[in-house]
Amino acid sequence: MLVARGRLVHAESVVGSGSGEGGTTGARAWLRRVLRRADAPAFADRGDQRVARIVGGMLRVMFVIVCVTLLIQFAISGFASGMIGLVVTGAWVAFLMLLVRRGRVQAAALLLILNVTLLVNVSSVGYGGIHSPTMGANLLVILMAIMLVTPRRVAIVSACVLACVVAVYVIDTTGLDERLPFPQTPNTPEMALMTHIAHLLGAGYFLWLAVSGLQQALDRAETEERRAGELLDEARVARGVAEQASRAKTQFLANMSHELRTPLNAVIGFSELLLEDADEATTEELESIRRAGKHLLGIISDILDLTKIESGRMLLELDRVQVRALCEELTRAVEPQAAAQGDTVELILDPALEGDGGWIVVDRTRVYQIVVNLLSNAVKFTDGGLVELRVALAPSGAETEGARTLEFAVRDTGIGIAEHQRARLFESFFQVDSSPRRERGGTGLGLTLSSALADMMGARITVESELGRGSVFRLLLPVERADAPGADVG
């Protein structure tokens, strides 16, 4: 971009010098080229771009002021003094322009501010001392620093301004100004008027910058708001599409579940009928058919339940349940699997849950589904060991009126779970035994479904495990008390 800009300026200067208008056109083209050198290049950072733009504008203004001042100095002090001022000031402005061009925006801004600070206070020494009208420009310097540099550099500028004000005060009160080589400006109404005009122009310039920045901020806010509205509309459309896709998926799985359950139930039913009259030669094959059918039926049921939960169509059916009867049914459900593995299943029930105190209101089907899954996993990963189901009032759940928290703790002495695997236990299709042989079997949906069902009931599942020493899964279930059938509730 800079190269392109340089070429454009060069072409304009060539055209201007050859247009027949003589030296005036050439001088105008030269001035235009010099002023364009103060243009800030494009920066990726928006803050640097803003600072570079302001610094570039101030350098332009400074260049014009310096030219006018040097013309006056030529007229008053002579050629030699004017040339010295022109060379020194021109070199300084060119150096600041170079810093901006090189991307050192903050450094250029700080040097420019310190330069203005020095000029303001030197002018004050030569024109009225501490009572000079130019002393008020120190406030503009601090405002300039706030707008252009970082807070740390604002503190540096403020310290320099304070030091300069103190120095001007000392010079003014001790009479050092008469011994210093500063030109004394006559205290005339014209000079005071010019000083006030300069202050007003500076204040107006910064006010314009503030208003311009505010307008740009409002424009950006309006653009962002419009973009946010567009994104919100897109999100609504995407949500509608996702909901429609979810409904279609749920409907598809429900239909497929029905279509698959019907033949599977027939296969399982006929295999059970054949087992009643089968001889020893065919019993094992028929039993394999029955087990495979039940396994497939369980997978289909788990997938359908997960889909219902995701779509919000799963409903809880609360009923009065006796804790002991439920726990005995749970242990009986896994005893055949435990016997095949050589495991022992034990039930330990809190005495407070015996008798009339053991009646609760809960969704029996979902609690059964969760705890049976925990027990089945414990049996599956334990060979010839102990699987224990302990049911008690949770220590952390102080009873409230009509409510309690039950803890179903399933402990095993199996292979345990590694620490890096525990964080992923409740992910869909994750399996502790992911080796190609897959000796333990499973689909990786059981714990995912159990966790989702627990969340529906306001419960939570925790796990503690040590590799090679077993695991403990706990279901912390909030339940309501229920009176035993036939109890006197009056």
C-alpha cells in the first residue's frame, strides 16, 4: 500500500511539474507529497490504527505551524536563525513520521506528547512565566496522552508535565528567566489573543477527535447489533432445523424399534418354547439364540430411551415402592450372571429402611434400570469376587419434611478403572475394555443412559475406583416418603 501510494504521489508531481504552470504547481505538488508522508499506514490492531491516524494528523498540523512560524522567524530574526529552526524542526518531524511508518506508533505518540510539553512550558518561560496563558495547554497535553498512549505512559507524561510546571514556577519566582537564553515575548494584548486562539483550536481539535471516536463507536455498536440480530435469526432457523431433525430421528427410531422388537420378541419367544422340549444337543444353541435376542432387544431399548430423553419425551411415572422388595428384585436379576462369573452378590440394607419406614415414592422402572445396570457392570468386570449392594440414607442428605435421600452403593472387587478412563465413563459408546478382543462385551450405552435418567430424577452418580482393587458406584437419589399400605395416617 505504501509503495502504491508513493507511486501515485510521484505521478502527480511529474504531471504537475510538466503542466506548464511553472514553479507554483511544482511547489504545490511538493507540499502535497510532504503532507501525504504524514498519512498513517494500515495496522492490523484497531487501537494502533486510531493512534496512528491521530498522530499523523497532528504531524500535519505541526508541519503547517512550523512553516508559518519559520516564515515569521525569517522576517524577524533573519535567514540564519530561520534556517536553523527549519532544519531542526524538519528533522524532528521527519523522525516522528518514520517511527509511525515503521509501526512504532506508541513511541511516536509519546515523543510527540513530550515534545509538545516542552514547547508549551518553554513558551511559558518566555511569555509571562507561571502566569502565562500558555500554561493552560498542559491540561491539553494530559488529555492528549489519555487519548493516545497506554495508562503507564500517561503516568510518565503526567510526571513530566508536573516537573515542567514546577520548573517554570521556580524559574519565574527566582528571576532565572532573565539569565536564560530564551527570547522574551512582549506581553501584549495581541499575543494574549493569539495564545487564547491557539488554546481554543487545540481544545476544538481534541473535542472533534472525541466526537469522531464516539461516532465511530456508535457506528460499530450499531453494526454489531445488526450482526447480532442476523446471527440470532440464523440461530433460530438452525434451531428449528435441528428440532425438526431431532423429531424425525425420534420418530425413525420409534418406528425402527417397533419393527425390530416384533421379530425379536418372536425369536426370543420361540427359542424359550423350544428350550422346554429341547434335548442336550440343541439346548446350548437355543440358549445362545435367546441370549443374543435379549441382548439386541436391550440395545434397542437403550437407544430409544436415550432418544426420548434428548427430545424431552421421557416421562417419570411415580409409584409407591418398598425399598427391601426393590433391592431383592435387583439382586435376583443379576444372580444368574454372577453365578456364571463365579461372583457373590450381597445385599446390605439400612435398618431404618425396614418395615414401614422403607416405603418411598419413586419411578420404580427407572431406578431399577439404573441400579441393575450398575450391578451388571460390577458383575461383568469381577471374576470370582464380591459384588455388594448397600442401600442406606445418604450421610449428606439430612431428612426434611416428607423427603429423604437414598444412597445405592454398588461395590465390587473387580479389575477397577484407570484414572484417565474415569473422566469418560459416562460418554456414549465409551468402553473400559476397548481392546479388539472385547472379552467383557457391552455397547457403552449403559452408564450414559443411567446418568441421563439420574439427571431426570434430580439424582447423581459418583464413582470411586482403583485399578486392580475394584470400584464403588453410588446413586444419590432424592425420594419422597410414603406411608405403608394400611398405615394409620390420620
